[in-house]
Amino acid sequence: MAELTYREAVSRAIAQEMERDPSVYFIGEDVAAAGGVFKTTEGLLERFGPKRVRDTPISEQAIIGAIMGAAMNGLRPVAELMFSDFFAVCWDLIANQIAKTRYMTNGQVALPLVIRTANGGGVRFGAQHSQSVEGWAMAIPGLKVVVPSNPADMIGLFAAAVRDPDPVIVVEPKVLYASKGEVPDGEVVDRLGSARVLRRGSDVTIAALGAMVPRSVEAAESLAGDGIDAEVIDVRSLVPLDATTILESVGKTGRFVTVEESPRLCGWGAEVASIVAEDRFFDLDGPIVRITTPHIPLPAADALEDLAIPSAAAIAERVGATMD
Amino acid sequence: MTTTTEPIADEQVRLGMYRMMQEARLFEKRAQDLFLEGLIKGTSHLALGQEAVAAGFAATLLPDDLVYCTYRGHVHTLLRGAPMGALMAELMGRANGICGGKGGSMHLTDVAHGAMGSYAIVGAHMPIAAGAAWAAQERETGQVVVCFFGDGTTNIGAFHEALNLAVVWRLPVVYVCENNLYMEYTAIGDVTAVANPAADRASAYGLEPVVVDGNDVDAVYETAVRLVERAREGGGPALVEAKTYRQGGHSRADPAKYRPADEVEAWLARDPIPAYRDRLLTSGVEPGAIDRVEREALELVDRATEEAKAGPYPDPEALGTELWADGGSAWRS
């Protein structure tokens, strides 16, 4: 075991897969010579050379289109989309082309590709560089979406994404890049479509994603002091979704809360809540609660942004209130 | 503009291109009839009058080369070698369609023949074609990628992003603008800053401006041979503007009344197929050989139509297949 930062885990993840498979290529804006604007890809150019680790122009349609075409012709490419907000300038390639091509061609075209992207707020960048857009991707049939919340998951889920024969979007909460965690030695490979129970509890199930995971764990510890025993699930994978783990937990606790960084409408938690309502209605002892960012663009000022995104204290308070 | 003086192709190649154009024309006219009969639904975008662009390039390419085209893509897919019956069946929404009925007229794909898809969002396939060429370059496969697009594409961002990347990475891709004078219902000249929408942009990317008579299959072939082989040898990408004309409307729903009658008349007089027939006869091709091509093309279209009509409708189970590589469409446990 070694302690790594999340940003170190990103470069280790990419290196692990590029070392293993010569058909893995990595492109993006400022990813090679500069090592990434978040310093998540340092050392890759030196290790794998300028053909496999390549800087692109600021042309998100070209970047995403290029990895799609390359995946159609024998590579397993990985692209970095610097900020997930930039989905908005290449969404045609992702939503109309990459997501639909396998189905439209009745399986003739496989697209084993990965798009990694820095997502979410907490870094005072303002509304156009802070969005949580995992829900955009989740809404399109044909895209797999994972959100690692810690360094070990970053490596394991990224490896699983690269090895998966379908397009996968790896959503990295940028506020976590400096966070640290233990990572096993040697190759780390995880599984798409698997949630993880991080804290066992019997009173309430809290399902969280990405940057909301450590805050939810912190909230659960604080709730324990008030005699509330919360179970915390890191959802990890939106598509495919491990509904089984969530439903089993709700069956045990009888209460369900989602913690989402995205704005309220159509967040991932709405879908998960509807699954719980449909499949476990008679196990519920109270209403399902969604804790989200308000339905606003994120403001830049730290005082305002901190008010908007659910904090550990806010999560604990809201969960506590639902137990009354 | 490149026009023919002395054709570089031998008689066999030229007769082959004539056969391609005949098959393409008869296939699309049949598709038009089947529409009117209600056997093809939805929409379709015919390339009647533009066949010489497709045939001139198709005659140039090798089996492993890859072609990307647009929703006006019946002809490119067919001339790449896709089986005609399966194409017609796809238009008719049958299970024996080339995409099992899931693609339809605007999404014809036959990977086995290097027809890598018809793309229905304008410009999307420009960077995708660059990516396929990038993989060819890295894997040293010797493949060339040819990407066909319409004049309307030259005003969308993906066109410019793709050309820049293709040049910077020196990719083996030939971009071919089929300038049929109209972007959907609007004359391209009315909404474009330059007279030649593709060729006049070439210099912005350090590319040679290439304009070819897209109704002259010998001229297209000559241009294709030069640029495809240059790309294959590592000479980098090319951008071609082929001047041609869409004899019909944008789609099934468009009677194309916005076009001046004299313009339509002038271009119909320049129909690439009868003109080429005359040229072949003048250059000594036996009339019998030409007649045989025409007869066989019609027989092929007849057989394809019967094959398509005989096909079953897709099984209801097909609705949920092939979203994922495991063959299914499950999204939750």
C-alpha cells in the first residue's frame, strides 16, 4: 500500500493501462508537455513518448471525434476533456455519435474509448468551470458513467473503463485532486457497475457520489454522536447502476437519502430515488430525501459557493431532521 | 477546375465507374418509387446527379480503406461494396437490412466493406474520419480515409477543427466536399463568405485548393488517384471541392421550388451518366458492353428490391439488443 493523492492516482491509472496495452493512446489539451492543467498527467509524455501522449489544439469536437474514429480503427484511445463544462461544445460527438453508433449499426461498430473529465465545484471557478454534469451523460443511452471518489477507485475504475468494450466517461471531482488515499501496490482493476458500502449502519441509507462521498462519511460520523447510525454508499457507477446494493441497504434501514452535488432538477439521485420508490416502497419508514445543490449556476465567491454545495454539516443536519 | 482531357483510367476501370453510376442511379430511383408506394418510411436524401463524385473515388480505393459520408449516403455506401439487397432492406426497415433496421436511410453502415457510416449531424464525421486516419497512421496500416460531406458542412465548426487537426497531425485523410450548390433549401452562396466554400478555405489550413468537375467521373478519378495515393504515401491530408448538382430536393419532403428553372435545366443537361455514356462510346467502348452494364444494373436493383421486400420485420427482441458490446441494453442491476 502507498498513500497517493487523487491527482497522482490519475497519472498512475493512465500509465498502468498504457504500459499494459500498446493500443491505449492519450490525448487532450495541455496533457503532454504541461502535464495537465490540474497536474494529473505529469510524467506520461516522458514515459510513453509524444505519439501516445499528445497535446491537441483547443478543439473539443476534434478531440472527441478523433478518439471515436480511432476506436473504430483499432486503438483504445483516452481523451481528457479539461473541464466537464466543455461537454457543451462537443456534445454532438458524445451524445449523437459515440453513444448511438453501436446501436444504430446493430453492433457493427464497437467504441472502446474513455473520456476523462474534471467535474464539479468547490474551487471558486464560477459557473462555467464548476458544473456537475454527470447527469447529462447518464441521460444518454449508450454511455457508461463512473465517478471515482478516492485515489484507489480512480485507478481501478479507470482501468475497468479502458478495458471495457463500450464508451465510458470517467468523471473526476476536481475538488478531490489534492485529497489522499491508500492505493494497493501492483495492478489495480475494479469493476464498472459496482457501488460500495463505506460505512455500515442500521438507521438510514445515504447514497453519495464523487465529492459528496467524503462529506457524507463525515456527516455519518457526526450523526453517530447523535445516536443515528447511518449507512453510507458510494454509488461510484451511474451507468451501469448497482441498484442491488442500494436496495438491499434500504431494505435494512427503511430510510433513504441521496447526496448530490449537481443542481436539483434531474440529478442522478432523482433516478435512484424513483428506483427505491418503485422497488422498496413498502420497506420505507419515511419519505425519500434528496440533498442537492440548489437549482442555480454555481457562484464564484467562496462564501456563496460553500452555501450552495452540500457540506458535511448540512448533510448531517438534513439527515437528522428526516429521522424525527 | 480539373476537367478531363485525356482520361488516365483504362477501359475496364471506366466501364466499372459507369456501372457504379448506373447501379447508384437505379438504386436511388427505385428507393424513390418505394417511398411513393409506402414501403420506405421516414425520410431519404437522394444523391441523384452526384454519382460521379462517389464513383470516381470508389474506383480508387483499396479494400482496407475507410469511407465516411453523410445522411446523403446511399450511393457512397453502395459503391463501397455494401450488398444492395441489404441496403434496400435497411431503407425498408427490415430485419435483413444492413443495420437490422436500426439505422435507416440516414445511418447506413457496412464495416465489413469499409463503409464506416453515414452521419446525419452535419460536420460530425469530419473529426471522426480524422481519428480513423490517426489510428491508420499509428498502426501503420497503409489505409487512407475518405470523408465526403456537403457544401453546408463548410460553415460548421467541426469542419474547421477537423481540417486543422488533420494537417497538424499530417493524417492520411482526403476530405471531399460535394458542392451541390444548396445547403438543404438555401443556396450555399447566399450564406457563405467565399465563392468556393471548401476550396477557398483550404489555404487557411495550408492545403492546396482543389476544385474538380464533380459531374465528370474521369476528372474525379484523376483527382482521387493523385490525392489518395499522396495521402497513402505519407503526404498528408487533402481537401477537394467537387462541383456538382442535386437533381432533386434536399429530402423526400422538398420539391425544391426555390431553384431557378434555367439552373435546373442547365444542370440536368450536364447529368453525369448520359454524358459519360456518350464519352465511352466516342472513345471506342463497344455499345454492347454498355448495354450489358445497364441491363445488369437493372437486374441487380430488381433482385435487391425483391430480397428486401421478402425480408421480415425486425423481431421485437431486437429493440433491446446491441446497445452494449455484451449484446444487450441493461443499465442497472
